[in-house]
Amino acid sequence: MNREKIIEAYIENLNPLRAYAYSVVHNADDADDVVQEVAVRIIQATDAGTEIRHAKAFLYRCTRNLAIDLVRKRRDIPQDDEIMAQTASTEPDIQDADFKLSLEQYIGTWEPEMKEAFIRHYFEFEPLNSIAEDLGMKPATLRARFHRMRNKIPKSIFLTMLVLHVLQF
């Protein structure tokens, strides 16, 4: 089928293609972009010498593939409101940050020797092996305990305290 017939089929099916793209991407502007990209694909395919036997099937297949690609791209790149929602659901309330920045609030109930070991490793950067030796345990055991202990502290507070400590040096 030649380029003129495919373009003619494209023009005849422009509104149904736009509606089909919209049903996948759920956004009118994105649907228009997808339909416009289909026109580019027609030109690329005919320039490359691709034989298109069924114009309507080609148009809908291109529309579907481009729309799905757009949805996947959008899913991989979190939007600003999604980032805020994720942060709000996993991190403590920002308004309470001033009293929650105290690391002592989270590690105050730990055994004194583990609390000291945690601070020595993460804030004084002492090697894990020497701390494990001082405590009389294997490094793998201490690493596992540190992992469990770290998980009890919200990441934002742990990282903030770590950065503040590093900046003091």
C-alpha cells in the first residue's frame, strides 16, 4: 500500500485514533501527542520501505504501542505529587521534625553497649570488625543487629543526623 492511501486512512481515522489513545493514556494532550507520533511513524515506515498491507491495523497497532510506552515512561518517573505522597506516608510529619531529629529518641531504649557500638560505627566511623571484637561477637552478627537497629530509625532522621555529624568535622 502506498503512502498516500495510508495517510488517507490516517485522516479518516484521526478521531477514533485519538479516542483510542485517550483510553490508554487518560490525558487529552498526551493522546494528541500519540496520534501525532503515529503520523511520524507512517512516514518512517514508508521511507524505510516497509510494506503495510492493512493500514487501519497498522494505525491502531502504532497508537496502542506508543500509548503504552508513554504510560510506562510516566510510571517510571514519579510526579511531584506522587513523591510528596510517598514521603508523607513513609516519613514522620515535617512539622514535628524539630523534636524528632533527636536520635536519642530512637536509640534511648537500646542496651548501652549496643547504643555505644552503633554510634561508634555510624558516627565515629570505626570499623565494624574492631567493634565486634570489643563486644566479643562475630562481625556478621553485629552487622545484622545494626541492620535491625537502623530499620527502627526513620531514614530521614538517620541521614540528617549523619550528615550533621559529618559536617561538624
